[in-house]
Amino acid sequence: MRTKSKVLAVALSLTMAVSAFTLAMPVNALAAPKNNASVELDEAVDLQGNVYVSEEAATEGDNVTAEVEEGLAQDFNLYALSTDYNERIFSQIIGDVVNRNTVTYDKASDLARIVNLGYSWHNDKGPISVSKAVLTKENSYTTGWLWNKKTITETTQDDIYVVGLSGTDVLALNSTTNAITDLFSGFEQDNMYVRNIKKVILANIPEGSKILISGHSLGGMVSQQISADPEIKDRYEIVNVVTFGSPLLCGVNREGEVQRLGDTSDVVPYLSVNTFTHLLWQVFGLNREDGGYFGRFITAHCQSYQRDDVWGGYDVTGVKGGNATLTMDYSTTQFFSSPIIVFK
């Protein structure tokens, strides 16, 4: 019991530290949720008294409307003038979302930027995004005998839905992206963020669809939990899960090809119960690259994954040297909140 208590205490301290990471990031403050609303009392309540997202809220995903565009446009103007290459690239993605463009991406760092749009300093509509996209891959194989061998390349294109999940965000009001969720998720336990994501998927993605799920930090943790959910696996085909700066979760039960990406200076990819139960899988199941942060783990965790010079060698499915591309239709993009309490 003493050992378990120590492990729990260490895990709690670490997850609290993860929550503090976001305080070091630049903030582009947007409107806060309304505080004069009444709480809807007929929602499902857990043992802690937390109210989960309603079915109505799950179906009211905000298309990239004027309210979202206004906040993103502010970021576009800010980053477009930056002398930093990665910030200028990020401004292009923001511009594509605002203008509802259709854009093709080929790098994991592109996917990380898409996920990053869910943080509250970019928009206040929520950490969950859903978009229609086309996933394109080239598959090569060799046929014939020694004297007549030939390589055949086939191109596949699949209509998919991309689910983006941002991580711990202590600046987001009334959001499940908090330290408590970090702790529950780190121990592979059910939590409010997972339940809200599941409701959004069931309400907005047609049954039988193919899905790519991607998340940063806590978002990558719940991505793995969603890919292991029996109902989600029964209703959908999870083709890929790509995580940025996230530890191993639900290793045995996950569906789809899972790629975990982690900077060598980022400690967060080791902050789950699997460090104690599946250490080798936790360590060797991680694709690592050195962003040159020299132990500055907070900066590495917050900034590394959007850098083309670090992660540009990985394709959009997280495969190093892969050729997969993702054509995003931003006219279909919706953002969803993950509230602790549902307001009306």
C-alpha cells in the first residue's frame, strides 16, 4: 500500500506540473464563456458532481463562424508578421481555416499545428475539432521471380474524418482539459474529456466512417483511450492515431496504427501508469527526435512538435519517411467544447 501511495503521489505531482506548462505559453485572449447562464440539471452526473456534455451540446458544433474567425484572424495578423518561420507557417493554417480552404499536408508538424488550434488562446469554442479529409497513401510491393522482378506502386485514397484534440489548458474556463483529467487519463481511467469526445464523435460522424485521431499532451492520451473504446471500435474504423508529447495508454486494446512522437527533452511521454507496468513499451514505442532544447522540457513540450525541421521527416500518420498526405476540407471544420458543467 505504501508503494502504491508513493506512485499515486508522484503521478499527481507530475500531472499538476503538466497543467502548469500552458502558463508558459503566449496567450491571445478571447471571449470567456457566459457566466450568467443557468446549469442544466438533467445531465449525467458523475460521483464528483461533474456534469457531462449534453446530447444537444454535442450536436451543436460551431462551424468556423464569425465568432471563431474573429479570434483566429487576430492570431493570423500576429503570426503573419513574425520573423519566426514556424509562426509564419502556423499563420497560413489559421488563414486556411478562416477562409475555409481545402489544403493538402504531408508532414506530422502540419498535423500538430491543426491540433494546436484547439487551445483557448487560439479560439474559445473548445479543444475538440472534427473535419472531413482525404487520406492518400502510396503502397509499393515487389512481384515476380529473380529474373523478372518488378515493383508495383498503388495509390489509395480514403475519405476520413480527422478528430483533433488539444491538451491540458489551465486558461480554458469550465473545461475538462485540467489536472484532474490528466490524473485519471494517466491511470487509464474513464474521465469527462473522453466522455465528451465520444459524444461528439457519435453525434457528428456517420457510423462506418474511417477516423484519424490526433492529440497533443493530454489530447494524445485521450486519443488512445478513444481508440480503445469498445463502442467507438464497433461503430467506426480507426485507421490512425497520432500523438504529440503523450505517454502510452491502453496499448493492448487500441485500434488503428498508433504513432507516438516525443522530443528527447520532453518528459511528458513517460507520465502514465505504463512507466511502471510496461516500461519497455513506454520507452521503445516512442518515436524520438532532438529539437535542441537541452533539457528545457516545458519549452520542448510546448513548441517542438510544430517545427518542420524536427518533425518534417514524418508524414501525417506519424510514420518516419512515410508518404501519406492529408487533404483537409476546412469548410467542414467544427469545434466543440468539453465542459465540466453545461450552461444554457
